Amino acid sequence: MTPVELIRKKRNGGSLSKDELHAFITGFVNGTIPEYQMSAFLMAVYFNGMSVEERATFTEVMLHSGIVVDLSMIPGVKVDKHSTGGVGDKVSLILAPMVAACGVPVPMISGRGLGHTGGTLDKLESIPGFRTDLSIDEYKNVIAETGLVLIGQTEEVAPADKKMYALRDVTATVESIPLIAGSIMSKKLAEGIDALVLDVKTGNGAFMQRYDDSVKLAEALVSIGNSMGKKTIGFITDMNQPLGFNIGNWLEVVESVECLKGKNVPDLMEVTYVLGGTMLRLGKKADSINEGIERCKSAVSSGKAFNKFRELVKRQGGDVSYLDNPDSYPRAAHVKEVRSKKGGYISGFATMEIGLLAIELGAGRIKLDDVIDPKAGIILTKKLGDRVDKGELLATIHTDKENILNTASDKLASMIEIVDRPVTPPPIIVSYIDETGIRLWSF
């Protein structure tokens, strides 16, 4: 069939065969199918979706448009984690060294900040000297030596996804579950992993704010991973408040180091331990998630998890002296306190708006070529349900931009809702999804 006939078939609600999808996507990558025809196809998918078989084929074709890293020379079951992104989500910085310290190799290709969400690469690069631009050979060497590696997407990995994503961004077709799922999984499966744990966020700080949409995305991701022979388990976790207390690149590294050294930040560490326990189970280092959680806790309390992070940072060129002594890091020129105007209980955060405010302070990019200020960000002092007195400290703002201090302070105060009655916060981990379906999570 011609490209026009394939577009028409999809437009009319039909399903494309494996050969048809392969021909269409390959044609787009090699230039024989122009962008305007791919744009029409993407819009047809946006409105009509994809079948389970189409999603798997779509992912497989994008996966094999570039190299698939071979890590068979690395002993053990290689397991990664992927998050759909949120505000204050620094889980990877704690999780990867913690799991690697328990003997499960963790190959991780991460992303930069997108919209209101922070990016793991930007956080790592706030550590002076840390390199995320490793070649595939260096990537293999680092994981062979340290048991984990954290880099950015290279030109060789899923080039079809990279080309298609740029087009989706300018054709209003980003918010499509099959396209999102194919984009995520093609990159993850190219890393050389054997299994994958997913953290799909839901709530007012997530890309998928409605729970039902988060479930649909998680089910699509889990289905694709398992259909490709990679054991995949997903969790839906709450993003109705920032995760942890620190928001902003270096500020999140500091909180991660504190947690690796044993500080208990309850919401952050609950997510981290459950994901870690699941990775250990998939990596055959624990017989159950609960056993894996206990092993992860031991890796933190013994110091092995922090030492593994320190080893990784040093191996990828970072200056570990700042991990040993975070106070030696340059400070923001201005730190402004935000205090409560009344007493009561924290009942809500405008989480996405808080993420966007952190970007205004310098912690992210408004334009593609903007330079991030790693010192900039927000440190909260309260979580959902906490009691607060009038005049009590709610947060501190860190920025070099003196001209926006007062405005930012007023904005942040308005983004934290306080009510008179006690508030019960929602569960941090909502649901668990594997090949058998979805169920509510409980320990």
C-alpha cells in the first residue's frame, strides 16, 4: 500500500500490519516519506489510537531503527527504572546506586527537564565535572566497572523516536498514549536491559493528571515491555505534591545524598524503596518485593549505597568533594523565606505551578538554549497534612534573580493551600500493574 493508503487506513480506524508499520516508519527515517505525511499519520493515531499489536510493532520498529546495546557480557539480570516525571522527583539518584549496591546491574539512559518536570541529567550535571555524554563503549565500561551507569540518549539509540518526537512536538500530537508508550519503551529497551520497573505519576504535578489516564499509560507500557520479552512491572504513584522537600538541580542532589546517608524523607523514600525492592526481585536478588525493600534499606544504613553513588560520580568525571561536603558548593545569591499567613493544615500544593516557578528562578529552561542555574530552586518545609502555625516557615526560595524575589515569594505562598481542619494525605503508591492486570498497592 502507498503512504496515502496507509494514512487513510489509520484515519478510518483500521489497524496496520507489522509490515505496513515497518515500511511507513522506515520510510520516514530514511527520508522517502516526508514530514507532512508522517504528521497526518501521527494525527490519525492521536484520534484513533493503536491496537496492542500495533503498539508492540511500533515500539519494535523504533527500537531497531538504531543500535540495541548488548550487555550480555555483564553478569546478572540488568534492570532499569523509568519515571514519567514530576516535581522534585530525584528518585533515580538514590535508587540506582542503592540497587547496584545490592548486586543488580543498573543501566540507565535518562532525560533532561521537560516542561515543569526536572531532568535526571540536569541534576547529575550540577555536580561539577559529571559527564552524561558517554559513548556506547564508555557506557559499557562504566557499568562493567561500577555496576551502574547514568547517561543521556545518544545519536545511535532509537533515532526514529528522536526524529518523530520533534515532529510530535510541533503538531500537537505529544499527548497520545500509544505514541508516548512507544517513545519511552523504544529508548528503554535499547539500553540492554533484561527487566524494567515503571513509575507512572498521577495528580496535579504529573503529565497524566487523571488517574484513569495514568492507568492506561501504565498498562500500555507494561504490555509492550512484556510482549518484547522484558519482565516489566509498573506502579502508579502520587504527584499531588512535590516529592521530597527540595526542588532544583543541586538542591535535589543534596537531598539525595542526605537520603543515601540515612535521612528519612518519608514520601521520597517510600517510593524509592518500593521501586528498589521490585528491581531486586526482578534482578533475582530477592524472592519478594518486601525482601528486596529490606535489602535496599540495609544498603543505605550500611553506607554501601552512598559509597556506590560516590564511585559512580567519580567514574563519570564528577567532583566527589561536593558530595562529601555539600556546604562547599556555591550558594544562590539570594535566599528568601516564605512564611505562612495563617495557621492550619497543609491541604494542597499547586504542584505543576511550583515546578514552573522553579524554572523561572533558573532551575530549568524556558527556551531550548537557556542555561540552567544549578543553585536555583525551592526548599519546602511542609508536606500534605502537616500542621502549620501563622508565621511559620513554609519554604525558602534560592535564586540569583533579585528582580523576581518578591513576586516569586508571593506566587509560592499562593500555591500552598492551608485549611482549618486536619487533612489526611493520599497514599504515595496507589496501584501495582504487571502482566496479570492492575490492583491497589499495599505492603
